[in-house]
Amino acid sequence: PDGYDDIPKQIADPEAKQPEDWDEDSDGTWEAPMIDNPEYKGPWKAKKIPNPAYKGKWEPNMIPNPAFVDDKEVYVLGEIGAVGV
């Protein structure tokens, strides 16, 4: 849904305050600690709805082929007389 991915997993702690002894010149800019966002519900997943017409995993029909011959030596090659480079 629109905006769902825009919700961050963690947010800056709104109750955190900068320490009184913080010096921006020597310590740098202060950043609030991060806490888990209560509005974050995990990655979005589509809802699954039942399909009353589902008949199970599809499998192809096995149609007999009277012309089929099982050749056990289909990979055997005859003698090779020369090799090209």
C-alpha cells in the first residue's frame, strides 16, 4: 500500500535530551539515540485469499508416444578421424 514502506523501523527517541556537558566543538553534533518505532509493523506482505477453483499443483498429462524408442547409446560417438585447431 502507498506509504507503507515510508515508515522507518527505528526513530529518534523523542524523550532523549542533549547532555548538559555536550560541547559541539569537541563532541560534534548531538544525535538522539534510536528506538524501535511503534508504528512499524515489519515488511509488507500481500494477504493470501483462498481460491476455491484451485485443483492442486499442476502436472502435465502423460500422453503415450508409440514412436518413442529408448536409445541407451544416444551419446556414443563414432571414431573421430581428425581434430581441427
